[in-house]
Amino acid sequence: MKLYIEEHLDPQFQELGLRLALIAAPPVIMNLSTLQQRRAAIDTYPYADGPLDGIQNQLKLGVLRVWKARSRSK
């Protein structure tokens, strides 16, 4: 995802693109079949990368929000 953003966005928009990708990733991760797959997907993200800090924590919180929303709607 990061490589795609770096190749297709102007430098001044790359940080914004990366932050938006963190918003889009949790629903995709929640669609994985097992808890182990979801944990493995989160583990592929670094804790920090350049101007972005706490990436894994943000993903974990995002996945938790999606999980809670899905649990409530059942």
C-alpha cells in the first residue's frame, strides 16, 4: 500500500494518503477468516514509519471498532 501511494501521489499528499489508508485497512482486515489471519495482517504494518507513529495501535483500534460495530448489528 505504501509503495503504491509513494508511486502515485505527489510528495505533499503522501502522508495524507497513508493516513487515509489506515482508515480503509481495518474493514479489510476484519474480512479475513480467522483471528490469526487478522493478527498476522496487523503485524505486517510497522509500529512507526516516517511521520506516522503508532500505526499498529491505530490499526488495532480500527479493527476493534469494526468488530464492535458488526457485533452490535447482529
